[in-house]
Amino acid sequence: MKQILIAMLLLSVSGAPAVRAAETASPETLVWCGLDYSKVKMIGTLDFQKPEAIFPGMITAWNGLFINEMLPQLEKMAKSVRTDLQAVQARNEKAGASQIERKDGSQDEMVKPTHITEADIADIVKSYKMENDKGLGLVFVMDRLVKAQETGCMHVVFFDVASRKVVRSERVCAKAGGIGFRNFWFKPVKEVVKQLPKMYKDARAKK
């Protein structure tokens, strides 16, 4: 049953954007690569109690939600949008329960620090095996989900697909919220998407 569920979730992620991915990207195309949870920390004593449901099922569900709910926002922002999800999916499949930290603390202790360096981000981007060979890549490298402060942090990363050079990277944190585990921890992503137009404009100017 678990394998069937995961297969259905993967289909929801890979099915809809297949046409977009198959079309040839141009240097001006925005290429969405996904939500990369390969280095995420899930921090809290009152949440993340069922790692077997989170890895990989919930991570796949969050990526599916982005395609269904947030991809239209990217299409409003950029004239041409493609998806290239396989590399991030492969990295997410390696994420696991060891990334859960059962502790609480202050915002200064748990939210403000990051364990992901600029060098880590550069290495992550270089590791992606992508179908597209040009365009402006966009990936959210998920940093941490902190239950005590109900906050999710992520690195919004724009990169040149051809050279894999990081063009712009910014760590952004936003409040979580909503009914159910899936929606609660997807809200920070939705809030960050609202900030993307300005970031995208800046990244295009730097590319």
C-alpha cells in the first residue's frame, strides 16, 4: 500500500509538467527544479513524529502541491517556464529520519542560524543532472522547519543552467500555518513565492 501511495504522489508531480519539460528551453526560460529537502533539518519535540510518512511521501506531496498551486504564479512572473524535477527528486529520495532533531529552543538558537553554506548550495546545484541545458534555474533548498517558532526557512536559489553558476541566493524564513501537517509546513513555501517577482527581476539582471 505504501509503495502504491508513493507512486501516486510521484505521478502527481511528474504528470502535469511533462509537456513543459519536453519543450526546448531558451536562455530566457525560467526552469523550476523543485523543493530540495536533501539537507533540511526538521526541528521540534512536538512534531515530525512519523518519519516513515515524511520520507519520501510527504516530501513528494509538497513538491506536488507546488506544481499544482504555485507553478501558475511562476507563469505569471516569467514569459517562459519549464520544469526539470528529476535531479531534485533523486536527492529527496536520500533524505531520511536522521534529519529530524527532537529539541526546542529560542528563535536565535533554532531559526536564525543556518547549517547550509554558500559552498553547499554551489555543490548542490552542480550535482543536478538536468534535461534542460539552458535557462535560469530556480530551486528552493529547504533549510529548516522549526516547530517551536512555527517557521520554515529556505534558500531561494537562481542559477544559470548552462554553467551551473549560482546567480542569486537568499535565505528566507516565513511562518507556517494551516490545517494538517502537509498544509502547515507548505505555508512557508507559499509565503516565499509571494516574494519571488522581485528576486526574479534581480536574478535576471545579474545573469
